[in-house]
Amino acid sequence: MEKDKNQDSIYTNKMRAGSRRTYFFDVRQTKGKDYYVSITESSKRSDGEGYDRHKLFIYKEDFNRFLECLQETINEVKNNLLPDFDYDTFSRKDTDESSEQTNKQEDTLSW
């Protein structure tokens, strides 16, 4: 079966989260020449046999509301539920595991 060209990423950003999880942030194009964001969590199975993948698709009309709700949810945890936790400990990027970007366009996605 031939791969559908509309499923190719226009832009991708990879974030490693520990030794078992990786997040992929992709911009993809629809058949109608529109764009959407695909977020994929890939985690190693506990038996070591492959990966489990979970996908979330966010369409342009939902970008602002999605970002607002995500930020409010994160702020709730950071400010009210776990205010004493040192989140900056985990914000560092190792040079080998830093955010890997493949940008096929000059413009980057900004939310």
C-alpha cells in the first residue's frame, strides 16, 4: 500500500520524557490543504516488546482554546496542588536528548 502524502509531517518536534516515553509534535496537512497538529505519546511496553502509541489531533479552530485549557490545567497543578515541587529540575535539556526539530518550512508554529 502506498503511503498517503497527506500524512507526512510538515514540521516535527520530538521530546524525550525519561527512558520510556517520547512525545512527537507534528504539523500535518489535510487533503484540503489545511493544517493540524498531531501529538503522539510513544512509550515502551513493560514487556519490552514494542511501543504503545496514543495520538491527539488538534485543529486550527481549537488551537487557542486548547492552549488556554492546557495552561490553566498545568497552572492548577503547579500553583495549587503541588506548589512546592521544583519543576525547574526537569526543564533542562540534555544536548543528546534535546528537542530535535525537522523544519521543512522557515516558519515555526507559535501558540
